[in-house]
Amino acid sequence: MAAFAAPAAAQNGAHATGATPRLAAVERTTPIAIDGKLDEGVWQTAQPATNFTQQDPNEGKPATQPTEVRIAYDAEALYIGARMVDSLGARGVHAQLSRRDQSTGGDYVQFVLDTYHDHTGRTVFTINPSGVKSDAGQASSYADPSWDPVYTAAAHVDSAGWTAELRVPFSQLRFPRDSVQTWGMQVWRYVERLNETDMWSFWGKNETGGPSRFGHLGALRTPPQRRSVELLPYAVARQSFVRPLQPESPFEHTHESSWRIGGDVKALLTSTLTLDATINPDFGQVEVDPAVVNLSAYETFFDEKRPFFVEGSGLFGFGDFNCHFCSNISSMSPFYSRRIGRAPQGFVSQPAVFTHQPESSTILGAAKVSGRLGNGLQLGVMDALTRSERALAQDEDGDRFTEQVEPPTNYFVGRVKQNLRGGNLTVGGIGTSVLRWFDNPSLESLIPSRAEAAGVDWNLYWDKRAWSLIGNFVVSEVGGDSASMLRLQRSSARYFQRPDRGEGSNGLFTSRFEPGLTSLRGFGGYARLARDSGPWQFETAVDYRSPGFEVNDLGFLPRADYVWMNANLLRVWNKPTRQYRNLVAIVGSQQQVNFDRDLTGRDFHAYLGSQLANYWNVSSFVIWNTALDDDRLTRGGPVVRRPSDVTYFLNVSTDSRKRVVLSTNPYYSTSTDGTHAFSGNLSVRVKPASNVQFSVGPAYSVDHSRTQFITRFADSTATNFYGQRVVFSDLVQHQLSMNTRLNWTFSPTLTLELFAQPLVASGSFDRYKEFAAPRSIRKTLYDAAQITQVLDAEGRTVEYTLDPDRNPATTNFTIPNPDFNFRSLRGNAVLRWEYRPGSTLFLVWQQQRSGTEPFGTFDFSRDTRAVFDAPPDNVFVVKLSYWFGR
């Protein structure tokens, strides 16, 4: 690149006249102490970035509080110095003390760098008046919040407002090889007491902004990047006090101790490519997953929390999914990292009295290479290997044996992205592979031996990025034993065995039920055309998965066999009035059909949302679903009809700047067949001090369903239902939970976090029934002659005997009593101390209590008391890591 120099007028913020602002960096010639005070000479002589503009509350007006930002550099690092003037001096500065990356209030200043200057990259550094750092990056169109570079920063509050200093080593950044560079840069400042957001390079709220609208940071002389290496060894000690699932089992103990050592390596392979590797990794989660009660046929999605997979995950994300308003739809997810190290999928198939199953698959090692090649091509490659896991078992003669329950598996994902047309076009690709090796035939008949997927995605923008066309397309193939393929055909994702499915075919792509198949192939994709700028905005989209599409070995796919479409019209009012600061209205519709052209979804919806003049946020929307065909309700049986329903939602939250913040989002739904549901909650967040936050969120829901699936079985007398009986019931389900958090920050590097979630859920099943005919909405109730309760010695119902055809000569069927009462308490306490940059000590206590009862009644006093009466399982963990880098 050519050397950069900007005239003084441009440096001072010519963006006020519509020009792109520019700032020249200066070379540091005297030492800079990172104390936040800006008393070094370089901060007095360097030209500042000034003339900030409000985006809120008065869009386009000059900032009410002056801001000055200066940039310096030397052979090792980039330096940022910022002065945030406040007309009230120190009294006007709101300083919130919290853990790194978790600031939820107070003033801040944020610097966003597009280091490759390709109008797509975002590397983000944020600091508040307490010196709390937040960062995200690196140089990708998605600013990954898990990125934790090792750098120093400090802030200082004085009589004029506050100041901040940052020193970011060039070794922590990625940029081109040019010795003199120009980077894109945006600076944001937030003044909490005024609810004012100021920006250096201005764009309006009705415009599409981002790196293509950044200002320019030039005259930056960067050194050639050395092949640096960072090491992060760790040691973990664990003590667990857990109740055995089988008290007499020789494999389980109430008290167990373990320890392990391992480490991570980060090495700069070239000036732009980084290797991350881990040996004997610690993939224990510091934060527990929430408790859930799932009565559907689909898997619950949990977010990834393991550090190795979280860091850099933005590059491996595939296929943007956007919508102004949409429901009951999920994005394309060919890579879901929680599949790696998952709980073993097999079970002991031989007769055994006691068994002991591993909790997870051990990851022997994992590595990833990420960065850029020539011409801005972004690259990400990751590979992980898990070992064979074997369950321990003991038979009735006392003989012990083991059986493979998870095979050794290799997981691979590769990702590329290319930016074109100044960042207005991004084209990418992804490839995934899973390979397994078995020594257990019963396990081989359960899960595929291989799985592959490949896809492309794109983002296209034009007319100053007001219009966009985004999309993706993926093909998949899984292969293995015919029994494992039969299981996939019958899974809830597709239900190939449904008796009224169309003929289909098993040519290039799989769509016909065929027990002898040894592979499944399918395709899926998404496309969205939208105008995302201006007072009037519009979108239309299509999302589809073919019947044979399957990526669950390394991705997340709740269902296939659908084509979903939507269209929305949106109106935005951003000019404040006496009643509101902004207002948004949306009307639209969405529709879904399966590949047999059954209408499986159609709704009409309307939304109205606003930030009021008092900075409360209020929104409400309504969704009306028409009557439709349901190809999943019978879980492999024929299509039936669902009645129409309507759902009302309300969301209210108070001013987030206040010491006490309240929010609630209740909903109510009702259907023409008598189904109805209500959910209400209240979240209370209290900030008693600048370094303490406490939140509590009680939530209660009750659901009265008329068509809860119970079971499906063959019955030759059911001639009007393809020889099948599909039994449903009414279900009255109550659920009460309360998420509780306490965050206590002693310093930006020392924090204590507490989390607890008590949960009680009950389900009472009644009025057993079946559909009168396929594609019918009418149901036939079982009477007293068709269903008989079977009682135990204490008079409790343990099962039901069904005689659907009322014929004593034919076989009756039995089902266990499905009523349940579930109680759970999950919580943890985490003390985190970053005792030196990049090096951390964790002290963790996790506790879980749970229990079930075979009754479906809900009693607040009894059930909440039972939560705390249940015996606890406790786990204590100490983890120490130490960062070496150069």
C-alpha cells in the first residue's frame, strides 16, 4: 500500500459533511505507561479524531460530550489513547465493575478495526471507566466474542470526565504484510446518564452500516510478523460426591477424585495463519446446562460452552440466517461442535445386572488452523479425534465384561470465505466429515460409520448495502450398516415409514422408505432477498431440507422434509416524539409444505414494538395459525389435521440504566379444539453497587394440550388407520422455575459468579383417544370399556390396559402410566482470578439435586420443598492455567 497521510481537516472529522473521516497514526518515541492517564508527550502531539456524531438519542446531531481519540504505534504494539469529556466531570461518569466481556451497564468507549481494510473485518476492543475490557474478533465479518487476546488496558476518572489507554501487541492482531498500512476504524462512545451513543464515522439508524462505512486509520507502520508461539498448560483437580444410580453397583462410588494435566498451543504459522492445538484437553464446562422437560420428538439444543470450541467459532459458522419476523424455523447448522466429545450413543446389549456408562467421549486431541491466504481468502480447518469408549458391566454370575458404546471417531470441518467487490459480496464453502471404527456389531447397527456434508454460502449487497441476497446450499451423505440407516429413516427428523407418504425415489437423493439402504443422501438450503434500509423495509425467504438430508453426526438437524417460505413488510419510525423514541411495525405471513405437498404450516402475524420516551422497551405480536396437515404428530403414523390457533405475546422491559431493571414476556395461546397455554415470568435485575449485580427470574407456565402423543402400535383391526393405533391424551403440564444469578466483581481480574436454577414440572395425562381417520381433525375418546387402570399394592395407577376394538378375542395393549412430577436444582459457583494476563485460576463448585415421582399433580408447597429435600450431588474443581507467549 502507498503511504498514508490525511489533511488536518479530514483528521478532525470531515464526516460531518458526508466525507469519510481519516486519522493518521504516529510513531511512539517516548515510553507510554498504561495507566489510563494520558500524561505522556505522544498524546499531546498526535492529531486526534474528534467531531463525533450522535446516533442516539438525536440522530445526526453533534455529540453533546466531546471525545478525542489518538493512535500511536511502535515496533511491538498499537497504542490507543482516548479522552471522554463529561460536562459534569467525574460526577457524570457511570463506571460499572464487572468481569471481562460481561459489562452490562455504564459508560464505555469502543474501537472497531478492519485490519485487512476489505470492508468486512471487525476486531473490537471496548473499555469502560472502571478499566473493564471486552473484546471480539478477529478480522472476520463476525466479531467472535470468545476471542481473548493478551493485551493491557487501563482507565482513569478525573475532573474532566475519564480517559483510557490500550496497548495491543501486534502479535495479537492479524493484518496484511505491507509495511505501511491503512485500516478501517470506527469508534463508538456511550454516555449512560444521557443514553447517548456517539460515533466517529456516521451512518443513520435506517441505513446499513458496518465496515464498509468505517473511517480510515492510516500512516501505520507495522513490523513484519514473527512466528510467535503461545503456550497455555493447565492442571485440573476434581472431587465429586455423587449418589450412585445403582447403589449396589461395584462400578459406582459416592466419592471419587481425579486430576489431569494438558495444554493448548497457539502458533503463528505465517503472518496470517494461526495453529491452535490442544493435548489432553480439559473440556469440562464451568457453567451447567439448564434443566429442561422435553416431551417432544426432537432433541434440545444447548449452546457450546467449552473454551477450545467457543474461541474462533465465528469463522466456522455457516450460512447467515436473518429475519425481521419468523417462527418455528432453524438455520442451516452443518457444524455443531457439541457433537465432539458427546455422551456415548450405545448401550450394553448383553444381559447384565450392573452397568456403568461413561459420561462423555474422551477427546484425545484437537487442532485447528485459521486465518487468511492470499487475496483475502479466509480459511478455517479443524480436526478432532475421540477414543473408543467402553461401558463396564457385571452379569448375574458376578462376571465382569466391557462393551464398546462409542467407537473411536475422527471429526473434520473445513471452511473458506472469500470477500469480493469491496466486501459487498462474500462467497464461502464448508466441508465436514465423520469417520468411525467399530468392534461391536450391535453398535455398528445403531449409528453410521461415516458422514459427509459439503456446502456453499453467499452474502450479496448492493445499492449502498440497502439490498441484500443471502443464502446457502448443502448436500449430505451418511453411510453404514443397513440397520443404522433404517433407524435414520424412521427417526423424528423424517419418518420415512409413514404409511401415506408419496412414492419418492432413491436415485441421486433419498426420499423413499427402503429397509436395505446403506446410505442416505439429501440437500438443503436457504435464500433471503431483503431491503434492510430506509423507513420501509421488506424481506422474503425460503428454507428447505429434502427428506434424505442428514447432518446430525457433526451438525444439528431437528427435522427434514420441508419447504418453508415467508414474507414481511416493515415500517420504521426513528424520529423521537413525546410518546416514543422509535417505533417498528411488521406484518407478514409464512407457510410450510413437505415434499408430498401437504400444507404443514401457515400463519399470519403482526408485530408492534417501541422504545418509549422514558426508555422502556415495549413490544407485542400476534400469530394466527390456520388449520393444517401435521405429518409429525403421529410420530411415523399417517398425516392428521391440526385445528387453527392464535397466540398473543407481550414484552416489557424498564430502563436498563436504572439500579433496578424489570422485564417480562408473557404469552397466551388458544386453539379451536380447546388447547390453551399460558406462560408468565418476571426478571428482576438489581445493581446495589457498581461491582455487584443480582438477578432473579421466576417463570411459570401451564399448558392444556388435547393431542399429546402417548404411543403407536400395530393393530390389524385398525383398518381405517393403515393397521395402526396411535394413542393420544389430554395433558395438563405445569412448570415453575427461577433462574438466579449473583455476579460480584472485586476487580477487573477477580470475580465471583453464582447461579442457581430450581425447577418443578408436572404432567397429568387423561382422556385417552385416537384420531377417527387419517387427515381428519376429529378424535374418538376411549370409554371405560376400552381402557382399564392397573393398580399397584398402594392403589396407585402403574399402567393402563387398552382394548380399542372392544373385542375380548383380540389382543389388548398396555401402556405405563405417563404421569410425572419432576424436581431439579442446578447451580454452580465460580471464582475466577486472572492473576496475570492470559493466566487464570478457577475454583468451581457445582451442585445438582433431582427427583421424580409417578404422579401428575402440581402442588407449590410440596414440590418446592421437595426440590431442597432431595439429596445433593456435589462436584468441586480447581483449574490453574499459565500463559507463555512472545
